[in-house]
Amino acid sequence: MKIKDLIKLQEIVGITTPIDIYEHDFTYYSNSKDKECDILNMDLIHVIRALARQKHVTSKSYEIEGQLARIKNHIDNVRTLVNSVEQKIDGE
């Protein structure tokens, strides 16, 4: 069932829909369709899967950022060591 249909069902049973749901352009980039899709026209199951996939991508992104920070730290340590060696060579 599409999200817009679920919103209509909520309204039928007396659950008020916030006005911004209709005022905003809620889109999601679909990799499979290679375009932006209106979330309200998406099936609930598809939205759940898309959010789960996005969470996975986000956690992977944080993991990569952490690895990158450690690599940069190692590079800085190597630069410091190289500079120290160069200074000793120049001093001899």
C-alpha cells in the first residue's frame, strides 16, 4: 500500500495529518530507477527497505570516515619521522 493511501486511512480513522506532509516535496533517490521518486507514491514496504538501506550506507560512511582519520594520523606520524630523519641527515 502506498504511503499516500496510508495517510488517507489514518485520516478516515481520525488521525490528523500534519499540514507539512502535503506542503513539502518528499523525494527519495532510487538507484534502480536512477531518478528522484515521490515518497508518498512509494509502497510502505519499499520505504522500509529504502530506509534500512540508507541506514546501512550511513553506518558504512561513518566506518570509512573513522578509517580515513586513522590513516591520516599514520601519514602524519610518518611525515614527522621522515622530517626527523632528514634533519639528522642534514646535521651530519
